[in-house]
Amino acid sequence: MRDFFKRVEDGREVNIEIVLDANNYKDDMPWLFSVFIKYDGLNNSAQDYEEFLESKESLIIAIEYEGKAKYLGTKVVDGWSEFYFCASSAKELNSMVTSMLKDTGYVYESNIVKDKKWGFYETQMFPTELELAHIQSSKIIFLLEEEDDILTESRVVEHYLSFETPTSKNRFINTLNLDGFSFKDEIDSDDFEHGVVIVKEHSVSEDDVKKVVEELFEAVKKEGGYYEGWSTTLVLAD
């Protein structure tokens, strides 16, 4: 499964598509293979966009075909689409890409390096804890949109937090001083130990959710806790 998020690197916005469970291949695939294509993979209004997507998927299928490589994800930045793979061997990958792309008209380059510790994937591609929270938010917002939710309409939203110890949880509850938030309940289960539910009225537009999540994330981290996500009810047109 592929997930998507954005980050800023060196003052530039980078859009990332990531396979989150790729670490399953870490022990068997110590090589990092990259293919850079001069194409803005975000410009879905371009006349040849669908053709580019077909080329991308064909490339991934071909490289993965014999099980010697696995797709890690894509970074789109400054008009380049950068595809990354892990591989068990350095052999034949560059020649395969050349045979597939040489007649397409794309400007491209490919490279393979040893990355036994998977440093690139883990530090340059894998989302941070906060970015994972934003990925989760995007999925919820997508599901709400599918149900014709009025995202810009304010409603009560529950946010879930967890803590390492009862002491840190209680300290957070007792000192809760975030504008518009109020304590609702405690949660304590095998999957959600020392948990807290707090609520706030706000819209679930992407920008508003991002702002609220980042505010809570910063606050809960001061107590060594974790932001676990949010939920709400549908708001539909009358």
C-alpha cells in the first residue's frame, strides 16, 4: 500500500509517495536503486500525464518482476520524479531502465548504491511521527469527502492521546491549557494504555486539521506522550 505526504527540504516543497512496510525487505535487499525522470509528477492537468503514470507503473512492475527489487516510493521535487527501489543485487537494473526509457523522450538517469543500513529510506523518505499523523488525517478526510461531508463546517472533533505513565497522563490533564480544547474521557486498554480523549470544535478541512494536530502534537510531546489520531461525525447538507 502506498501513502502520500508533503515535507519541506532546503526550502523546497517535496511530495512523497511511500511504501510504509518496505522494511520487511531490509535484510535481503541492501542496494538502493534510483531512477530520476524529468517530469513533474504532480501536474495531473498535463496532456501526457496519464501516459507518464502508465510509464511509471510499467517501470515498477518490470523492476519488481523477478522479486529481486521492491519499490520504496517516489519523491517529486523541482520538476523531477525520483523513483526509489531496494534491490538484492546491482546487476542489470540500469540496463533494464535504459531499455524501457531510451525511446520514450524522457530525460532520465539511474543509479545504484550500497545502502545496507537503509539510511536513505529511513531518513530521507520515511515519514516522521508527525507526518504519519498527517497521513492518517488525510485518509480520514478522504473518507469524509466520499460521504459528501461538508468539511468546512465546524463540529466536535475527538482527539486521542496516550502517555508512557499515569503520572504524565494526569499531569497533562491537570495542566491542559490549549485554546478551545476540553477534557472528555480517559482510555486504558491493551492497545491504548494511559489514554486521553480531548475535544474541540473545528472544521475538518485539511488546513484546519493540520493546524490542530500540530498544536496537540507539540503539547503532548512535552509530556513524552503520543498523538494517536482523531474522529468525528459526518456533517451533511440539509
